[in-house]
Amino acid sequence: MKLENTPLKMIDGRDTTFDEFSEKVVMVVNVASRCGLSPQYEALENLQKKYEDKGFTVLGLPSNQFLQELSTETKISDYCSTTWGVTFPMTEKVKVNGKDAHPLYKELTKNKDAKGKSGRIKWNFEKFVILPKGEVHRFSPTTKPDDPEIVNLIEDNLSS
């Protein structure tokens, strides 16, 4: 499956595909509201605001796979917007591991991180930066969204 054809249901219930984002540099992140890493929402939103007009977006995929996400999409959306000012697009809750993993994660987890490891999502806030030509870069949950390696990757691949 090509990433562009991957179905997505957005947090507001709208159906789309990853093709909506395929012309951009996209940072896909499995997010969770009750995770110790949730302060990363602030850096994710700062990247969104700084680069969204230049061909970049964060795409948050809430997941309760590690038992740290709120119960409904409405609660997730309200928490993210009121607590962190999140404006970047988010999907409905998804599974990131196992046989019921979302198709996007089934594809993304084939990619290796800096340590050469592919496979299962290890924790919340694992990041995948997908470039417009389809190249995927994987970053660990503890790598901050505004880490220089990520920012340089984004800036080097923006359209303007």
C-alpha cells in the first residue's frame, strides 16, 4: 500500500486519505494526553505554526495502546486545544501495534530508526517525518519534536 492511499478518519469524523498531506513534509506522531511526554504537544504546535505556511504539517494520531489516552475523540480534542493550543490535524484514536494497527502504522513501522531498529512502536510520541517524495525518517519518543536533527530535516525539505 502506498501511503497516499491510506485511509484516515479525522478527529471530527471526516474521512480522507493520507494523500491530503502528500505534498507536504509531514510529522506523524502517536499522541496520548495522559503521557509523561505530553508536554511535547507544545513543541509540535510551535513547529506547526512556524512551518505550516511553507509546506509542513504535524499529523497527530491519538492512541490508547499504552493506556494513556482519554476515552473519546471529543475529550481528546478539547484537552489538546485548551491545554496545548493544538491546531494541527488529528485523527480518531488508532492502534499503532498488533494485528489491528492502523494501516498507516503498518507501513511506517517498516522503517528503521537511527539505531537501525524497525517494528513495533515503543511508546507514545514516536515520530515519523515523511518527505514529499515518500522518504521516511523515524525518531524515538524521547527525541523532542524541535530537536535540531528534526528541524534541519524539515527545513531542508520545505517547498518555499
